[in-house]
Amino acid sequence: MAVLAVLGCTTEDAAVAKGVYYAMYVFDDTSVTVFSLTAAVTGILLSCGTKWGLLLHWWIVVKWAITLFTTVFAWFVIHPVVVTASERTAEAGGSPPKPGAAADFLLWSVPLLFVLLTVAAVVSVYKPWGRTARGRRARPANGRG
């Protein structure tokens, strides 16, 4: 999506712009919704079913907050903008593409979501920040875990 957003904003070819924003629309309308929902649900299930527990460690809280934010932002902000850009370039015919502010918005917002997802991945690898207050209370009596 980030590569498509850059290409769509920088191209002067109406056919390329139309194809780029239509591809973004199809990908956003199908895969992004499924992947976002799957990430949120499996995150909860995995944290409940492992030693890490749900809301016992700050890295889990941060990672889940990032996942929730990116899911909601993708559904309610990015998707309508992708639809708008797709419609505007489809109407352009053979004239230069004019996705307007939608292209500018996608140019910075889609890479920002990519950065946030990368941060979530790094956080899940390094597991910084220790336990939450709930996690400290739930610590086993032997001190491990």
C-alpha cells in the first residue's frame, strides 16, 4: 500500500494512477480488513493462552493499542480516502490524474501505518517495559514468570 501510495501521488499517467488507486481499493477492501481483524483477535487469544497473559506486560498493552489504532484508522480513515482517490482517477479518463488531497493524505498516512506496524513487531521481539500493575499482582508465588 505504501509503494502504491507513492506511485499514485507521483505519476502523471492517468492509466497508471487509475490502476494504482483501484489496486489500493481492492487490497484495502479485501485483505486489510481481514488481516486487521485477524491480528486483533489472535493477539488477544495468544496473550490469554500463553505465559505472557492478557494485559500483564506493558509491551502487550502497547502492541495491542497499536493494532487497534491501525485497524480503526485503516477502516474509518484510510478506506474512504482510498475510495475517493479511486473515484477521482477513474473519472479522469485520458487527462492527467487528479486524486487531489486524497493522494497527499495517502502519501503520508499509509507509510505511517507501516512504521507503526514495524514498531509493534519490534516491541513483540524485545518485550520492553516490564509488568503492568495487574501483572505484578498476578506474579506467581515462586517469583518466576
